Amino acid sequence: MKTPLRKLRVLILMTVIFVATGVTTSSSPAPQNLPDPACVSTCAGLLYQCLFNHEKNNDQACISVYHHCLAHCGKH
């Protein structure tokens, strides 16, 4: 029973991230230095992998990993 709930939670989180990204980018001017889309995609992959494989069920740790990864995307 945990696996379907976990997958549903990840699906909802992914949907929220994609919708929030679309809303914020359409309502505000484009930032000057956008991160590399390939880097952002890699960070998203790390997030989803962490959410699916994290044994302690600590989503905050996974989101922290994602934010740390995104911070490095803007530095290259």
C-alpha cells in the first residue's frame, strides 16, 4: 500500500513543480541568466530518484538535495 501512495505523492509533487514553473515564468519577465536546461533536468532526476528510493520517507531531505543541485546549475 505504501508504494502506490508514494508514487501518487511523487506524481502530485511533479505536477505542482511543472505548473508552478509555468505560472511563474509566464507572469514575470525572463531572468537574465537561466540555468542550463540539461542541468535542471539532471537535478529533477536526482529528486525523483531520491523520492522513490529514500527509505526514511523524508521528502524534505530530497528537496534539499534538489535545491542544492539547482544552486550549482546557475554557477556554470
